[in-house]
Amino acid sequence: TVLNVHSGDWVRRDSGVGAGIDSYYEYLFKSYVLLGDDKYLARFNRHYNAVMKYVSEGPMLLDVLMHRPHAKSRNFMDSLLAFWPGLQVLSGDLKPAVQTHEMLYQVMQMHTLIPEAWTVDFQIHWGQHHLRPEFIESTYFLYRATGDHHYLQVGKRALKTLQQYAKVACGYAAVNDVRTGKHEDRMDSFVLSETFKY
């Protein structure tokens, strides 16, 4: 999903829905919603069907090798894929959205904050937590689509957790490792512009 801009060669030979490709899927569908051009929807549907066929294993979304799509390229998932249930809601595919969101919520319950990456058995692969908006956005979309108050409770818990573990004197700090709770000296702009929007 990463190309060398000079040669056009693939830099990464695997594909999934997390880091490095997440925005493509999100804005491909949102381009259709905004512009109404069916070519965006057709392209999104083609990619979506491939993701659901090759990348999705129940609620889990594991990267695959591009030229051998039945072969997984890694045994962990990253936090950027948390946007996927929200995108599924927007595209009308509610059942797998609920399932993947529940898997993400279980990861959050197990580690208090969703780590940057975790294995298929929910063990921490990368322990950082950058206060990303994707899980909260998906929670919001699921609540709006279902009216199920469970999602309000999930959102409330996520906010309470941020208040407890990320709030510092001058804002909110990214967490260097969810196991220790140690803060990083940073707060990305998306925390205010996206995470707290929901």
C-alpha cells in the first residue's frame, strides 16, 4: 500500500486497513458521499469486497501479502484500523461493524487504553496510545445508526479513561506505554480537532 514516488515500485508488499492505507478507504467512500460520483463508490465497493474476503477474519483485520492474499503478513493489528467499523456503518454494513467494534472494545477493556498495536490474542505489540479518534468515531457512528445506549456507555468510558490516564496540567498527553501509563511530551492536533469532536 506504499509506493515509491520516483519509481512507482511497491515499498510495502502487504495490504490491510490500518496504518498507511486507512485514509484512502475512508476518503474514497466520503468522496462518493460528498461528490455523488459513482466511480468513487464502485472503486470503494471493489476494495471493500476484497478486504472482507482476504483481510477480515471475523472481527479481526489482519494484513495480507498483496500477491498471496490468503497469506497473512503479520499477526498484529494497529489502532488506525479502528476507523473501519465507522466506515462500515456509513456504507451500510452494520453486522461486521458491530463485531469489529466489540473486538476493539475488548482490547480497550483489557489494556485500559487501546495500544498502538496488539496481537490476535490481544497482547500488546506496540504499547503507545496517541489519543487517536478512530475508535471514538466508530463508537459515535454505531450509536447514531443503532440508537443502542451501549455505545453511549462505551464513549463515556473512553472519555473517562482519557481524563484519568491522559489529562495533564496543560491538556492531554499521549501515553508512551499503556502498561506503565507514562506520558509522552506531546499532544497531536487531532486530539482537539477530531478525538474530542465526538
